[in-house]
Amino acid sequence: MTGLLIIIVLVLLGIAIWQLTKIFHLTQVGAAVRTENTEVANDRDNNVNGYLNFAFLGFIYLITIYSLWKWGHLALGTPASEHGPQYDNLMAISLGLIFFVQTITQFLLYYFSFKYRGKQGNVAFYYADNDKLEFIWTIIPVIVLAGLILYGLYTWTNIMFVDDKDKDALYVEVYAKQFSWEVRYAGEDGVLGKANVRYIDGVNTMGVDMSDPNAQDDITVNELHIPKGRKVIFKFRSQDVLHSAYMPHFRAQMNVVPGMVTEFAFTPTITTDEMRDDPQIIEKVANINKIRSKRSSALVAKGEQALEPYVFDYILLCNKICGASHYNMQMKLVVDSEADFNKWLKEKKTLSVAVKESQKEAAAPADAPQGTPAKPDASGTAAAKPDSTAVAQVMKK
Ligand SMILES: [Cu+2]
């Protein structure tokens, strides 16, 4: 790699020296001036460059059309959240506008540089200013951009408004660490217990403050399930570095910042099973499996195991480069019907039960009865924990 860089630097240095000598030659007035071999552009050169100019404009248009045709289908498909269509609409308007303005301004730019290309004997015309023209090309972008920004702000507040008093909402904490995700549900009281990295101990991997009464019914899991049609309020915390929780199908993304709690809320509208029947998703899955089966036959030929066929699932991805295994920092996200979700959550044991079980196991490893559920109580294990005054990462509520 270093060798390649040195070669590139040497080549660039050579080009620079060559260009410098050319400039030096041009400055030698009197030597070979106005002969056929002069390096000052003549009408023929200007014509050639003028037409090449148009060829480049054509190239820009063609590559745009080709890219849209070839990769346009890779854009995100049906949105699976209530605010998703509004978000997509904003995106479509912005892209359409950029596309329209870009097509026209690029044409004008290339047309005028062709029209006023150099001609022998032509002299530049001095034109001071034109108030009317300047007014037009200032006021139009101002109106268009103001409209776009207002619409964007409206959409933004619509999506980002989180009502913490909402009793019907589901409260979920998403916890990021290099390089995985963990999830905590608020339990029956609908309130997440306080948490701090200093409380991380054994099975309490998210650092929940077990002395907090609100934490007693909290449930921690490694899979994110959310119910269709119910508002989900997400609270994000990070254990180590900056991460970003990205849920592309729901048009949602939030930075996960160590030392603070970030949040957003959305309502899922399509269950995982329903999304698997979406025509676009069916096509995508078929395409992925076509690539997989090709890879598989190559692997089998080498005597290795074939790849499993891909099945669609929603996904939570890390969208901030956070370290060596960032690329693999993801978690399955399942949207269930309300009934399925409640059934799923009911089967999970609370963190306080898990903590007590693990303590019992540690105290009497040989003869203690396994898996006896202990009654949650407010005393928890706080006595053994350090510094409960540290508020930097404490989750309020
Ligand atoms: Cu990450």
C-alpha cells in the first residue's frame, strides 16, 4: 500500500514538473510566437473544446439516467411506520426539485460556455450588473427553499415529538455497545428504572439500578419485538462510544451517545409477516437468494457448507462507524400483532428475577434448586453497588 502511494506521489510530481516547464515555455515571448506549433489556443482548438463540452453534458445526463435505471430499485421500499409515507414524500419532493434544477442549470452552464467560446479578435464585454436579473435569481431560490424548510420542520416535529406522559405507549430502551445491541422493556408499570454503567454486574449487563422500584419489573432481552399499531417510545443509551440506531424500514435513525439518553417514537404499521408478502420485498428476497445460491454452489464445489436461504426480517443497524466489528453490529427486529407481542413478552422473566437467580447460583452452586423465581422487591442489590449519585448516564423516570 505504501509502495503504491509513493508511486502515485512520484507520478503526480512528474506531471507537476512537466506542466511547470510548459508554463515556462509559454512565458518566453518572442520564441516561436504565432507559428502553427504555438500552444496558445486558436479558433480550431476552441471549437473542438466547445463540442467536447457538449459531449460531457450528454455524458452527465446519460450516466444519471443509467444510474436511475440500474440502481433505482435499491431505494427503500414500503415504509413500515405511521410517519414513513410523510418522510418519503419529503424525500421525493427534495430529490425531484434537485433533479429538475440540476438538469436545467447544467444545460445553461454548458450552453453558455459553448456560445461564448474563444474566437480570434473577440473582446470581452464589460457588464456591471442587472438588478432585475439578480432579484429574480435570488427570490426564486429563497421562496422554494423556505417552503422546503418549513415542510421539513413540520415533518421533523411530527416525527420527533415524544410525549413521555403517554400511558398507552410502549417504552423500550435500546442499549448499544461495541458491537451489539440489548433491549429493555419497561414492564407493567410502563416506567424504565434508572440505569448507569457503574451498575453493570453479571447478568445485569445494561447497568440497571436494581434499588429503583421502577426497575423491578424491567425485562432485558437480546431481540427487539414491537407491536403493530401501538406507539413505541425508544430511549437510547450507549455503553462506550458513539453509535447510531438505524431502522431503515421505519425511516428512523437516532444517535446513541455515551453519557446521555436520546429518544424518538414511532408507530409500526406492518407486521414482519405482512411485510414478507410485500411484492417489492418478495423480489428483493428472490434476488438475494439467487446470489446466495450462486455463492453456495461455489462453496459446495470447494467442499464447504452451503449458505442458508435468506428470509426477510426487519433490522436494527448501527449507522456510525464505531470500531472494527461495526459492520456486524445489528439486531433482528420483529413487528408482531399486539396479542403475539404480549404473549412473547409475558414469557420473558424480569431482570430482578434473573439477578436473584444468578446470585443464588453463585452462593450455593452445588445443591441450590435451579430456576426458583424470587419475588421482586425494592431493596434489590443496591448495597453492593458503587456511587449511586453519578447522574451522567442515569435514566430519568
Ligand atoms: Cu456501533
